[in-house]
Amino acid sequence: MAAPELGSWAPASVHEVAALFADFPGPWWIAGGFAIELAAGRAIRSHDDIDVGLLRADHLHAHAALPGWELWAADPPGQLRPWERGEPLPGQVHDVWCRPHATAPWRVQLMIDESDGSDWVSRRDPRLRRPLREIVRTTADGVPFLAPEVQLHHKARARRPKDVVDLHAARPVLGAAEREWLRDAISAAEPDHPWLALLR
């Protein structure tokens, strides 16, 4: 969602994010293009921002993870407004921009996901749900990231050029079960999606 008129971005590194969220009391994970890179084990492309996923059940802890920072919620269709500490965000808000202070560039973008008990629930399609333990992977040095098939399901809706790059980068690391889940998830909403042929 990075947009020049909303201020500049200088994305935190993956390991900066890991340090910031080291004491976060709930699950969190690297999402977006960086998650694809962590799955692939290599750099793929440049990034305008860095996405950090967390559950709505835990979202009020975000201020404690980023003490002193400015957190701005993106009210649909993308209007930024200050998010005050202790304010529960409404269900339609799932995007929060974060920066250390008012004149600093944005460093972290929070993506709030839904859950039902121990299950993750897709905000794109509430019919899609999986145990949370299945949708988060961990690097060798302990950084959690969103499973590539789940991230690609998010990206399939937009089909931007960078999303296609990420698809091709992730395909070699998708196992048969992961490809099947992604095909089923995409085809449930869009049976003629052009990515389906690439995932056979």
C-alpha cells in the first residue's frame, strides 16, 4: 500500500522486525514479499515496505511492541488516521503503518489477520481456515514467516507484476500438498485464474 503522498518508506530489515517483536505475546510473522524470500532462501526483488502479520486477537499489543512509535490505521479504502493505544480496531481495518516518530519514514506495516480459536481464517475468503501452526514457518535463526502458499493466495487477487515474480520464485519450494491447497483456494473464488495452470 506504499504511496508517495502518504510519506516515504524505509522498510525495517527482517532482523530488525524480529528484534522489535521478540517479546510480542502472541504469534506474529513476516508476510508479503519478504515471506516469499524467506521461503525461497534468497533475495528476489526490491521491496517498498515490510509486512508483519499478527492476529486480531492480539492486535492491541502492537503499541507495546513499538513503544513511542506512531501507529496509523488504514481505514478502508485506505485513509490513514492515528491509531490510539488501547483502541480496538474495527473488523474492516487490517492494515496499520508504523514509524518511530512524526518526521521519520514509515518502517513497518502491520497486517491484521483473523482467527477462530487455534485456526487462522482467511480475510479474503472466510471459508479458508487452517491451524495456525500450519501457516507459519520459521527460519533457521528463528524468524517466523507466512507459509508461501498462504502468501501467494493473498497475492493471487492482485496479480501485480511483483506478485507474478514472487509466484515464480516460490513455485520450486512448494510441495505437492501446498500446491494443491493453493490451487483449491484460488479456484474456489476464481476458477479461471491464470495462475492455476502454473501450479499444476
